Amino acid sequence: MSWQFQGNMPIYSQLVEYLRQRIASGYYAPGQRLPTVREIAVEAGVNPNTVQRAMAELEREGLVYSQRTAGRFVTEDPDRVKTESTLLARQQIDAFLRSMALLGYSRAQVLAIMQQEEEEHPNGGNL
Amino acid sequence: MAEIFECVNLSKSYGSRQALAALNFSIPRGRIVGLLGPNGSGKTTLLKLANGLLTPTQGQVLIDGHAPGIRSKRLVSYLPERSALPQDMNARQLLRYYGEFFPDFDEQRARQMLQNLGIEEKLGIKQMSKGTREKVQLILTMSRDASLYLLDEPIGGVDPATREYILRTIIGNYNPDAAVIISTHLIADVEQILDEVLFLRQGQLVLQADAEQIRETKGMSVDALFREEFKCLGN
């Protein structure tokens, strides 16, 4: 996953979303030590203070915690990660259903399309 | 502790032309600041004043509370607008030369960066392309453990991939107690790494603002704000 930022929105909130995604998906596993602020800043090509601010937000949300000298870690609580992942999935599905509704598709129609898609291309063969 | 960089009523005139008009601002440690303005807005003049290469017509520029001088040379790592590398050296000799000049120069770090950019240590300055010379100059500048980095158009003449490497180099190498001032008109390329921006127009400071705050409150990028600012008023 590469880092792409919209110029017209705060970068810190976009960083929070990227990092949240990485934690929810297990890219950063529960209990794993996170790269340093500097390392993330270099990787993402953004200001270290912005990364710091994003980390503080994730700490407030309980997704990461810091240990004075050892650095920052992903929460060790798998349920916390699971909740986050469910929430993100929920948001994606809601957004998708809203777009489909705008195109005039009912939920039942969407489900039917999904069903057909799975039969024709099991496991997302065309993706 | 004094701010690492401060302008107090700073003015500079070249004959009858005023290049900088009564600038007042300061920059604390730990910040990466964009000095942004169209050509001829006074960016280079300001950085030269900070280096003691020019003297103010009025007011003063202070580095860690002191006027530019021998003391400030130890604190400031400067990337000039035009390359000023000795032509008869190769990269390796240049590193040694820099190391003798500046006690805070980290030769190991410089070597690593040369390697990352695929620049041979035996390559003579004269044989280097313009872009390579700019890279070498930036490597030398960023390999010092300075308190203040003054970078005059560090990304002007290089390709986009190198531009990205250079910006990452800046983020990766400055010490969090140091400040970095980057002058440029290529705002879209640098804005992600900036804490703060200064807009200069015809020698006057028209805006000093937090970059994230601009995006947050105006819903626009620093680049977009800059274009708007400098369009409405016809520079």
C-alpha cells in the first residue's frame, strides 16, 4: 500500500486512517512494535510532527500504546482490533450501498448481483 | 532558550530597490518551514542575510539569539541557491574536506546517501551532471548535525524520483531539536513535509501559518492557497 494524500484535507487525519487500516487488517499485528515516528514520516513522505499527532490520536482511541523507552505498540487486545476491523468493513459496505442506491439499485438487487458474481467468479477471480 | 531563527524588523535594500521590508517573525526548533514566494520575492536575500553573506540595511536577523558570525556558522548548515563545490575534487575528497571544515559533519551518513543515490565516490565534481551536483551538495548539507538548515531551492533542478528521495532525506536526517527552512516555489512537492509556511511577496511577509491549519480551516492545499493569494493581487 502506498501513501497518497489529498492536498485539501489535513494530512494527520489521512494518516490516522492509513494507520488504522494497517492495524485493522493485521499488517501491524496485535502487540507488534510500530516503526518510529521518524520511520513512518520517511516512508510516507510527511512531516514527523504530523505523524506524532496521528499517533496521539490512535493512542487516544486505544489502538496503540506507548512505552516510555521501548516505543509504540499495537494494542495487544485482539477484540479491540476486531472491533476496529468490523467498523471499517461496515463503513465500506455502507458507502458501497449508498453508491448503489444512487444508481437505483435496491439492496435485494445488489445482493443478487453479488451472488451471481460469486458464482461466475468464485473468490473474486477477475479482481 | 532563544528561538533558533528570528527576524527583527529586518530590511534589506539594494540601492533604491527594497528587497525585504521590515520582516518580523521567528521559528522555533523542531519545525520544518517553507519559505514560499514567486521569483524575486526576497527568499534568497533572506537566506543570505541569515548566513551573514549580506548585511541588513535595517533591523537584524538572529540565529539562536545572536547575529550571524563565527558562532552561527557552527549552528547553520546552508544549501546555497547556486552550487559552490570545488571543481577539482571527487566526491570522496569532498566528504573529507567537509569533515575538516565542520566538526558536526557525519561522513558515514554522507557515504550512505551517496551510495543510496548511486553516486560513485571517485566521480569528479566536474564530471557530474547538474542534477548529480545538486544531490551531492544536498547530501553534504544534510550530513551535518546542525541546529538550523537553510535550504535554498533544494529540489529545483532534479527529477521527480530524486526530488522524493531528497525530501525523505530531509525528514530522515534533521535532528528534532533543529529547524529546517526550505525556500521554493515548487509548493505542491514540498507541502506534505512542512509544519509551517511563510509567504513572501515583494519582500513582505504576507502570511505565516501552520500548514495543517490551512488545509483544515480553508479546505485547500497550501499550493492552492498560494496560487490564489498570488493571483488575486497580481503578485
